[in-house]
Amino acid sequence: MLTAHCSVKSVALPAESAVARLYNEPDLADAYAVRLPENAIDDPELLARFVFAHQAGWIAKLLRLRDAIVARFGLKTAAQLRVQDPAAARERVDFFRIYTRSAHEIILGEDDSHLDFRVSLLQQTRDTREGRSRYLVLSTVVHCHNALGRFYILVIAPFHRLVVRSSLQRAARIGWPVA
């Protein structure tokens, strides 16, 4: 059974997130929240790096399969996006480009010929039965440029949701880095 700190819930896209109004009519927009323990670090970039560094093995296999398929259509693969230069790697979290950082949110993403997407990891404080609690909300917004992008999102969306939920649950189970 999941504890309160491991339970991942689907939530509305946070209005205070920089991605909330990024695209007028996003082709995909979702958000998932997990409660952070009181002693968890409060740096959104470090939290993002932790989430993406501790993903389950099946996600890496799924990503390799995705790369093998999309490469045939001339789309960017995760392997192509990963940067080998350590200095340039600081501007990426895993293979995601860092667009903006603030005290409470980091925006990651990529632009490609078929679609643009942004991922937000936002720390949010909410009132709960136990008092005020801190949450990490992972939001994704996607804007498709063409039929290929819309088809891609149609196919990938169910896997995307599984990956996001699994990644947040796994990070919570492992234990968030502490301040």
C-alpha cells in the first residue's frame, strides 16, 4: 500500500505554472502531484534530476523502442538529444533541454518538426488535513505542428501517463533527497 508520500494523483494544470498558458490549445495537457516529505530538498532542478535519474528499467526499454521507431521518421531520438559535453549537460536534465529555472519551478522540453513540448516540475504548497504540505507537480503540455505530431501524441499518451506516474512513485519510494 502506498503511503501519502508515495501516492501520485492526477491534478489540474497548476495556474501558477509557467506552462499553464504556454499554448492556446494544447494537444495534450496533464499534471500529476506527489506529496514531498518536510525534509525533502526544495530545489526543483535537483528534484527533476532525481526523478529522471531513478526511473524504472522498463522505461529505458520503452524509450529505446520509441527511438528505434521515430528515427525512421526523422524525429529526434533521446540518444541524439543527450549531450556528451559535461559543461553543456548542465543545461539538460537527462535528455530534456532546460528552458527556465526559478525558485519553485523548472521547465524542460524540446521542439521538433512534429511537435513542441514542455515539462514543468513545480513545488506547490497546499492545505491538507494535516496542515500545509509541499507537493511536486509534474505537468506536461504539448503543441502539435502537423498530422504526424497528432498521431504521435495519440499513440504515446497512454505510455506517457504510465511513465509519469511510475517515475514520481518510484522517486517517492526510493526517498527524496533531503535538505
